[in-house]
Amino acid sequence: MELEGPTITLSDETGRSLLCYIELSVEVEGKEYALVNPVDYPVDVFGWVETDEDEDEETLVPVEDAELSEIFATAQAVLSEQNLKLKRTALSLTVEGDLPEVQEDDILVLEVEETGMGKEQEEYQLLATFFHEEQEYSVYTPLDPVLFVVRLKDGEKPQLLSPEEFQAIQPKLQPYFEEHLFEELE
């Protein structure tokens, strides 16, 4: 894997790690913050569940950690057929490899409740569908980049901001992030 640009490694409490590109770093109030993007592609695994109202209608439900442990090997095998390597990394499952071309039929649009902001739509690309013990599952990757905000300190591991910390500093970071993203679009 050839990396493009500076990277950092995020870790979680279980010891898993996630290699990320540093998209932008900025100093605010004497502290350094960075906007980071995973090197590999984040993915979500969903199970198909029949709705109570109609037996012919199904809905997607995110897979919980205990269930994920049971189906992980199957999901890994199905994705390996596309030369994708499924990994349990910090903060998210990821796949390493080249994603297939996005096909219109493979796009899933989910409406997500944003805290106090109404509903927002997120688009996902279907990577694989598989069965485990007669239950159908699908693996999707977001079409938009998944970004994290971390605090950087010399000689210490990067620290993911808690939701409270992010809410407190977000108004000060947002102008820097928007300027950077606007420059990239030009």
C-alpha cells in the first residue's frame, strides 16, 4: 500500500488501530487539531429484517458487535472474492483494496436524524450481500468521506474528541475546515 501524504494512527480501548490521512491540521486556542480520513474504506454491515406491517417488506438494521463476531468470517470471505480485505479496525470496520465502480442500482440512500438539525441523507454503495444461517446481510461503504476530528499533542497518541468536546470546539474549527474543503473543490 503506497500512502499519499502524512498519516496518523488512531486507537480504541480494545487496542485496534485505524491508519488515517491528515487532511488538515490547525491550531486553535493553543491546541492542535486535525481532520483525518481513514486510509482504507469504512464499511457497515446491515441485516435484512421483515417489518411487522408487511411480510413482503424488509428493512435494514445495523449489525450489533455480538452478531458481527458470528458473521465476520463469512463477510470476509465474500469480500475477498472481490479482492477486498475486511478488517476490524478502531472506530469502524474497513476494507482494503480497490472498490468496484459505483453502479446506480447499488446505491442505498438512508435518512439519518442529525441531533437538532432535522434529517440528512447519506448515500452508501453496496459491496456485497451474503447469507449466514438463513439471515441475509449486506455490506455497504459510504460514498462521502468519513472524517474524524482529533487533538494532536507532541509525543502522545492522537485523541479522538468526545461528542461534548467536539460540540464545544466545532464553531471555532468549522471555518478552517470549510475553507480547506472549499479550496479542494476549486
